[in-house]
Amino acid sequence: MVEALYLAAVTLLFVPWVYGLYALVRDGRNRFLPLARRYLRGRRSRAKQREEEREREERERQLY
């Protein structure tokens, strides 16, 4: 009897814990991963724009 009660209690505590991990992974994949990708894409594009601007200024300086 005690073993069955213990098993039921452990199971009832384990199920929400597993669902919490699942929800954390799901949120990370659907919310935080796209935000991180957008942030990195923006950083790359800003770095590319700065490099193009620097090269354009360098060409202008060489012309004068």
C-alpha cells in the first residue's frame, strides 16, 4: 500500500516537471530562437553596411 502511494505521488510530481521542460523547450524554439536569429541577422547586416560605407569613403578619398 505504501509503495503504491509513493509511486502515485512520484508520478504526479514527475508529470508536471516533464511538461515544464517540454514547455520550456517549445517556448525556446518558437519565441527565443527566432529573436536570436533576427538579432544576429541585424548585426551582420549592420556590419556589412558599415564595411560598404567604409569602402565607399575610401574610394572617394582616393579619387580626390
